[in-house]
Amino acid sequence: MTINNDINQIEIEDFLKSWKDGVIDIGRASEEGNNYQEKAKDFIEKHYAFDLGKVLFKPTYTNEIVFRNNPKAALSYFIGNDISEDSGFALKPWRVITTSDINILMEDNLCAVMGVLKLKSYNADEEDKIAFTFILVRNNAEIKIKIHHSSALR
């Protein structure tokens, strides 16, 4: 296993698109009666570095149990079930997720991206706005999140 942060801007943009599409796909699978649980597990495996060691994950809509620092807790946040306050972030379902105000910091062994996610569900005209920060790592050809912090914007 080789961990480094030699990540370029195009790879970051591709990763963000994959993350947004993955969240939408989980909700779509649920709505269509497909195996959204397996899709969510694959999403977490693809986008979060739990297989490389410790991950710090502070999701947007948490209060009672603030952090989801293991795969099981992360899965609960995205699709519900294990933690009582989790209703399934990805099961909203979201119709469109866009990013704005993207800021990228690449220094030595650090790759950080922060910005705003604008999420539109099928059931509402308003957008949810979320500020996020991802610390990314590369393991061979894969880019994954080591630290995820997000919070709602009012």
C-alpha cells in the first residue's frame, strides 16, 4: 500500500462528481426498489478511506452522535437504520447536487478541498446548502476521503 497525496485538480473534480453521483444513485436505487444497501456499501468503500486506517467523518445532519468514524456508522448516516437519528441522507432522494465556491489546497502531503454543496430533492423547490471540507488521500490509483466535515448553511 502506497499512500501519497499527489492529486491534481482534474482528479479532484472527477472525485467530487463521483461522490455527488454516488449519493444520487443510492437514493434512486431506493426509489426504484433496487438494492440501495449494497450500492451504499460500495459508495462508502469507493469514496472513504476506511480500508487504509482511521477516517474522521462529521456528517451534516447529526446532533446526538456527532461523528461517524467507522464504516457501519457511515452507512447508517447515508441509509439509516443503526443510529436512531439517521434517516438516510442519501435516501432523501436528491435530484441534483451541484458544487460551488470550490477551494483546493495542495501542500506537501496535504490535499484539501472545501466548498458548498447545493442539494435539490425531488420533493422540494428549495435547495439545501452545505459547506464541506474533504481531506483526500491517494492509494495507488484510488482517491478517497480521510477527513469529511460538513455543516448546513442557513
